[in-house]
Amino acid sequence: MVNRKFTIETEKEKNGRWLAEVLELPGAMAYGKTRGDARARAEALALRVIAEELENTTTSRVSSFSNITFLHP
């Protein structure tokens, strides 16, 4: 069993919206009205990126795994 952990950092912008970034997936960022909304959107985006990589590449940086964990420090 291969486990993968993805760290999501959040930041509140001056305009009041939240930005969440998946550190292990460059460019995987999402905005939300709340911190929780931004995190949920970032998690969904990360899962789409992972699924796309698994379906379309023979050598993927995420490789095959059976457990995904999102960390919210």
C-alpha cells in the first residue's frame, strides 16, 4: 500500500477571499469565500490532477497509490 500526503496551505487575501494551494502539485491553487471552501476546492482540483496523470501517463509523479491524505497545517 502506497500512501500519499498532500499539504494545503491557505492564505486570506486583502480583498477577503481565501486562497488554498496544494504544495506538492505546482499550480494547484483554488479560491473560496471561506477557508473551508478554498480547501475543498483545492482538494477537488488535486484529485482531478492526480486522476488525469494516472490515466494519461506511463510515468507519473504521483504513481499508483491506495491512500490519499490532505494535511491542513
